[in-house]
Amino acid sequence: MTTAAPPRNGSAVTFSVDPWDPGYGLAFGEEMGGDGRPASTAELVLDLELPADKWRPLAPDPGPGVPDTVLFLDGVRRIDARVWLHGADPQPAPGIAASYAAGLVSCNGSARITDVMVERGLFTAAPDATDLAIRHGAYPARRAAGPGMDQLSLALQQRLSDTEVQLAMLFRKENPDADDLLFVDGPLRGRTHLDRTIGYIKTHHTTYLPPPQAATVAALQPGQRTPAFTMGTSWRRNSWYLRLPATPGSPWPDVPWSGVVRLECSAELPVPEVRRLADLSARLLPPLASAPHKDPRAPQNLVPIGGLERELRRRLGDQQLLYRSLRAAARG
């Protein structure tokens, strides 16, 4: 473990770089655990669009016109190194030096990346933490709620989410008259105030629906969606499931939820607007589904999102170069 000499600014805080591979967590530290919830504790309103006992797969209404521009917002994050901060407290404080980037893809006949923001940060709960300046960049100090790895990771995720929101708001400020629809990769939590916005969730860690309605998800044909419903955990949103087109080698229909994604929008929207957004998602997204020979997360990782993620990771810079720079800075 490499330890730094005191910074030139006279601060008593020094730091060490943990030699443990960042992909495997800390060599020493708190266990990172989940929230311990059962399969689902969400409060559900299943009869938002159809009565709960009348649920069936729905084909999108071809009536509503599609927007001129479809936007895809996504971000990537990477832990460049785990660090220990040495200050007045005899026990060093853990932290993560991380890089993160947000980007926006605009589709209106062709797809292009319109905006990108790349940032770095030192995330720690240490009250006396200072910015880390290294040869190839800087990691401004960002406060986390606590020292646990889950809390450090949450602080990083919140900062990335804030950056994504800034990017979307900047685009719409510069294009106030645009007829657009924004898809955010991931849940809408903290972003429900964005107009004309749908959250896009590729993976399913929790089973929200009771068995009768979950059976409707399993029965979806490619391009079909479930009725919309409202669910509330620590926050409320409207949601629906959609099955993307099957691809060669797809396990569907042998795997009932293969190719299924969940989408969500603000709980404040009236039912006709929720239905309109749900139908638009079922019309716009299936043609953008990825193929297995191009993306291992096909078909859920949409082509514009996959391309954006690759570009964002490239712009994060060389992780090994940054890691070596951090170790060199720690040696003083």
C-alpha cells in the first residue's frame, strides 16, 4: 500500500491507494449488502389502465404521431482506485476515486451523440477530505453519507444522475421548441420532474406483479406491452412491461421473460398521457433492439444506448494510467 506525504497546502490529510483490484471491492472493509427486502413490497394500483382481472397483452395504438426527435440519456461510471484517507482520526477513512460520464443521443432520421459531460470525483465521508490533484487529472472531493462501500457507491451514482439531468435540461433549454421524447436508461427516481420522459429498465431484480398479472408479462408477444399500473416503494411512478423482438438464438419463448423490459413515467401524469407514452414506447423501441452478435445484452441494450456507452467509456480515459498517477501522487 502506497502512502502520500502531506500535501503542499499544509493539510494534515494524506491518502493511500489500496492495491486490491477495484473490480473486487476492498481488501478490508465493510460488507456491501442489499436492502434485505422480500421479492416485492411495492404498493400497487393495477387497474390504472385496465381492471386487474382484465389484464391482457396490448398492441400499441397506431394512432398517436411519433415525436420528431427521440432522445436517449445514459451514463457510465468507473472506480479508478480505492483509497484510504489519513487525517486526524487514527482510523483511515475509505474512499473511491471514480470517473463518470453522461451523454445524450438524438435520433431524428439518424442517430448522433449531441452532448457529453465527463467528470471525476473522490467520494468519501471523511470531513477533512481535500481534492486529489494528479498528473493526468483531478478528483474533487465529494461527500458521501457514510463510509460503507454501498454509501460511497450511492454518492457516486447520485452525482452521475445529477450530471445526466443537467445534460437533458441543457439540451431542452437550447432547443425549447423541439418535439421530442426522452428515454432515460434506468429508473426515473430523482428525474420524474423531466417532461416527456420515460425510464428504461433492462434488468429485473424484483418481481413487482402478483402471479395473475405476471402471467400477462410471460404471455407478451414481441412488440406487445402490459397495461400500465402504478407502484410505490419509497417513491411512486407509473410503469408497464414491453417485450422486444426475439433474435436468432433467443431463449424466448422457453424463457418467459426473455427480451422483456420495464418502463416507467411520472405518477403525476393523467391516464391518457400514460397510455400515450406506453404506446409510443411500444412503437419506437422494438426497431432499436440490439442483436446478440453485436451486444451480449441483446435485445434489451438498445442500439443507441450501446453505442453511447462505448463512446462514454472511451472518454473516461485509460484506467491504468489514472491508477498509476494516483499511486504516484500518493507517494508524494
